[in-house]
Amino acid sequence: MRISYNWLKNYVKTELAPAEVAALLTSVGLEVETIEPFESIKGGLKDVVIGEVKTCGKHPNADRLSITTVDVGGKILQIVCGAANVAAGQKVVVATEGAMLYPSTGEPFQIKKSKIRGENSEGMICAEDEIGLGSSHAGIMVLPADTKIGMPASEYFKIYLDTVFEINITPNRADAISHIGVARDLVAAINLGKKESVTLQLPKVDEYTGAGYDIAVSIENPEACARYTGITISGIKVQESPQWLKDYILSMGLRPINNVVDVTNFVMYETGQPLHAFDADAIAGKKVIVRKARQGETMVTLDGTERKLNTEDLLICNEKEAMCIAGVYGGINSGVKETTTNIFLESACFNASSIRKTARRHGLHTDAAYRFERGTDINATIYALKRAVALFLETGGGKVSSSAKDVYPVKQEEKQISFSIAYANRLIGHPISEKEMKDIIQQVGIKIISSEGDTLKLSIPTYRMDITTQADIVEEIVRFYGFNNIPIQKSLRMPMVHSKGIELSNIVNVMSDLLSSNGFAEVMNTSLTSSRFVQDSSVVKIANPLSSDLDVLRNSLLNNGLSCINYNQNHQQHDLKLYEFGRVYKKAGAGKFEEEEHFSLWITGYKTTETWNVKHTKADFYQIKGYVNLILEKLLGGIAVQESAINDGQFESGLMYTNGSKTLACCGKVNPSILKTHDVKGEVYYADLYCRNIISLIKEIKDIKEVNRFPLVVRDLSLIINKDVAFDALLKIAYQTEKELLKDVAVFDVYEGEKMEQGKKSYTLRFILQSKDKTLTDKEIDKSMEKLIKTYQEKAGAEVRSK
């Protein structure tokens, strides 16, 4: 949010420099992100001065150019000028060497000494559009004869100079979305810091009464509109705003429109209360009705768009039709026009949730909606209304032609909170005196009703909607006392909490550490994705999506990970190893939903960077499988895990890991059709681990086994088998056959060549044998291997291959 330093000083008479003000605001929680100079004319007309044309003659080499000499205050410049109206004796605007000019149209340019058709030119005599003062290019600007030579143009044209703070307002601080709101905190910070002694100086407003143009107001839905105030002004002239008002509006990054629009914007930025002005003559039946939209109702908004309204949208209507989407956007037929002479001014308090939903529903994120959806002060509506009336009368004339209508069904009183000094010190962890606490509480605008012993009874102003508990009061005390003034304790005290089991976060940390140390990078994606990536009836749709690309909750981590890969590939990063922990969502029937934690891995590109002694090796299935095995071994060492081929649309081929009926993980090569949808190039290998199922198998205390003291034995066996026999089948046969001595089985070599019989392949398996209580003899080893060979011949149709 933008806050003007000059504007702020209207309410806080301080001599502090902008940088000091920014530091104070940041220290109390209103973080100033940037401090920018502001000029009503870009560049501030630096190095542009008032001069007098002393001589003017024809250019010897160009009929349409003149050679002039110009006095710019003790210095005579020769300037070549192309304007037809230049003449000796004129007072003119001169851009001297080095001046950077920002024209009304086109690109900025810098004035340099140059030669024009062979003659020296040491500056430029300016037209109004060349320095951004207007649109005319008919000729140079000729100033009154009594204008002082050498005067800076910024001084002559009264260029408005200011400093603008960009403040990051947290969502709970709705009271600070205005100059007066920021001024409240600044006053408290200055006084408590004893830098100066200042008071908050608010503009005074008058009571207005009138007659002759009465408009009735009624609220049909008080739960959505808690208060509605309005007043009529007749005979107003819609015209250009005075310069001071335009300067303030420009400093907020807005374009001045006319006095009516500019005043409503000014009061909104001043008080935080949005206003809306209607053409009173366009209010049919002279009635303003605040109600919800009817089924099938539509209206055309200021941007010319016909909008289909929802029955939950709150509207401002007349007897015939809707005039405005309340708190969000005006209608095209009821807005103020250049011909408007009578206006009805609205100042209301709308339900924050209602406005937020309507704004999102229609994609209308206006300055008014930004404030209403965070909450506005219900007791500020009448003040803002009167403030705007005074400015309307000042800038557009006219007269108040009705008394203020104030429909306020349920008056909101200030909240009262009991506050304990001891509780505050205990929560802060550092003693603050009762006097200091009371000073801070009163400086932030909270009233102390009574004080009994340790307890204060406090009254909270209605503009502080964020203060509802004692803890909120403590927050106010700490932010003005200063977080930096609270010392760090030498010891840390914390309660002992009994663990009911292994925490998910601990398991995720183990997996993250393991993968990060193996070259993976963590990604964090949104839980939203596009329905075009998810063709599943169980997908959870968003009721009010922000965009068509984020309209469903993800039912898998795969798609967002592929979008991340696509982004990296587009930025020339092709060799990727990524992981993510997150939740997936799906329907569970009968209006219920399920959430489940998953941990996913993606690998694409090459395993290694090519160097003189290392060749490129592409990522493959066995790489992703190796990492899944590594994780499962780390977490579930000693627990039986079964592998089986997976039949899933996500994978072209892959494996599933299970324990009984529980799915622990799946991994494989991503289906090319899915990669095409995400415009991902190359092959991607993906693994998905089911965190909750894995945790359910982890024992809190694992059995400790003694290290085997006896040597292990390695034996290789080459088998010729049918091509359709998978290694998984051979693995199961081995463990079923030799249960005592067999410790591991691995594929040592696979051969499918011309010398091999058609339909056959050769597997060389490596067996690791070991006894837990003796050294194996050759006879025992041979017996075990013979048993394995016989079983393979019988169950797998294998033939032992001779060397």
C-alpha cells in the first residue's frame, strides 16, 4: 500500500525525515518495503530553467530553423530552435545540457550539446508536451514578461515533490490501510520513543442538513450490510480537480478523473472508508435498496460487461434495477457523468466475507473491495461521508439537499477485555512495568476503563477489529516496546511432551536428508492444479477457482512436478533430480473428502555431466528404483516388502511395493502421453511413496542384531530361461528354496544375442551365502547351489549355461 509522506504530515506534525519515519513504522510492524521520491512531473524538470530570448535570426542552412541566443541567468546559450513562434524578448522554458526530459508521449531523452545543420546548439527551448506539462506542440511556451530569468522551472510551475512509502500491510491490520490509520501508529511510535511530542490531528467535519432532494434508504439483508449512510448534494459541477487534489491522487499511482471521483478516492486513501457516488437523477423512485441479487438477475458494470449475478451477491438497487455491486464495482447507468448535477453519496459497512466472495466470483479486485474484504470500521462511515461532503462543496460547489440518511440496525459498541499484567509478562518472557504497559495501551487508542490490582478493564476502539483477546493486547505492547528490547534468555524452557509414536515430520526429514545428500533438490508446489491434467471422477473441484489453470485440488503430486520440470527445461535446465512432500486430495463419497500425505521423486535427463573421462549416461528406471529401495531400506530395514509389476495409467512401465494389503510405493517411467500434455521433453522417471502406510510399519524400537562374525560366500550361476520370465520370479524361487543361508540375490549379467536360441535369454545371478553360527564348507555351499539349480529347472524351466 502506498502512503505519501506529505499527506501523512497533515495528521502528524513531525520534523522527522522520511527515512526516520520509515524506520519507525517498520519497527512497529508496518513494514516499509521501499521509499521512492515522487514528482508530479516525471524527472522534476531538473536542469530546466526560465530564460529570455535575446536574439533570434534565420539559420543559414535551414529555412525552418532559427538561431537564438538565450539568457538563462548570467549565462548566454546559443540554441537552434524549430518553433515558428520563437522571437526576441520572449521569456521561455529552456532545457540545458544534461536535462532528462519526459515528454507527454514517446520515450524520454537527454539534452546534449550538438550541431544542427552545422550550427552549435547548447540546449532546447521547450513546448509544453516536451516536458510533460500538457499535450500541445503548436509552439514553444511563452511565459509572462515579468517572469524571473534563471528561475528553476520546477519552482515556476510549482512541481509537487513528495516521498512515497510502499508499506506491506499484514491481513489483520485492516485499520492501517489508510493515511490516518498509519498516522495513528506513527504518533504512538514517536511519543513512546520520546523523539517528539505529537498528537493525531484529524480534519474537522461539520454537521450537514438540507432539504429538497430526499432519497429513502432501506436494508433488506442487514447480515451483509451492517450500516448504510447516504446524503444528497445538488447543483454540483463535475469538473477538473484542483492541483493539490490531483497531486495527492497521482502520488497514489492513480490517474485524476474529475473532482467527484478524485474526492471519493482521496477520502478512501485518507480514512480507509470506501465511498461511492451515484447520479441522484438516475435513482428510480428516489429509493436506495440494499439487497441480495435475485435468481437470474444481471447488470452491466462500469467496464461495459454484462454480469450474471449470484444470489449471494449484495447489490445497491433502486426501485427498478441494480445500480452497483455493493463494495465491489459500480453500474454503468447510475455512475456520475460530466453532465451530472445531483449526486447521492454512499458510505457503508459491508460484511467482509460477503464482499470477498463476490469479488472473487466476478474477478473484480478493486481498491474498495480490497478494504471491505478485510473489514472497515462501522463507526467511521458518517465521518468519511461528512469529510467527502466538505471536499465536494469546496471543489464543485453546490449545496447539501438532504439530511444524512443513517440506517444502522444494530449499533456496535466497543469491545471490552479484561487484561492481566502478570499474564502479559509471562507471555512476553520479560518484565515490563505496569506504567509502560499503560502508556502503550493508551497511545494505541485503547481506553483503560478501570484498574483493580493486577487487572485492567480495557475498551477497544471499533477500528481495531484485530484485537479480540488478551494476547492481542500483548502483541500491541511488544511491538511498541520493541522486540529488540526483549533480551534473549540464557536458558530455554519448554514442556516435556510424551510422543505417541513416530512423527510424520521426522520421517519426511529423514527422506529429505537422504535425497538432498544424493543430489536431489526439493520443490514446493501449490495444492491446486488444472482439471485438464486430471481426468478422474474422484477429483475435488474448487467452488470459486482463481483461474481455469487452478480449478481442482491435486490427486497426485505428479502433474505439478511435471510442470516444474517443464519450467526448468524452458530455462535450459535438463538434468533434474527433484523431490516433494505434500498432500493429495480426493472425494470419499457422500460429500466427504480424504487427504493423504505423499513423498514423490522425479528424475530426468542425464545421470552425470559429460567430461573427458566420463561419458553421458541417461537416467533410467533402475536409478529411480535404486533410490526407492534406499529409502525403504533406511526406514523399513528388516520388514518384508513385495515387488510386483504395476498397471497404472501414470506409468508406461513400473513397479509397486507392498506389504500385505498396504501399498508403500510405486515407481516407473512416466507415460509419454502425460509428458506430452505438460510439454515435457525426454523421459521422466517418477516415484510415489505413501507416507502413512510406511509409518504404520515402522517400529519405534528396532531389534538390535549382532554383526555376523562368519565370512560370506559369493557364487555365480548362469541360467538360460524363457524371455517372459522376470527376475522377480527368480528372486522368489531363490528365497523359497534356500531360507537359511541365502542373504542376497542380484543380476550380474543379462544376454540376449544372436547365439541365443529364439525366445530365450541368459541370466547370470550372483548369490550371497552366509551362516550365522559357522564358516561354510565347500560341501555345504555346493549342496545349497545344487538345490537352487534343481528348483530353477523344475519351476522356471531353466537350463544351466556352461561357461
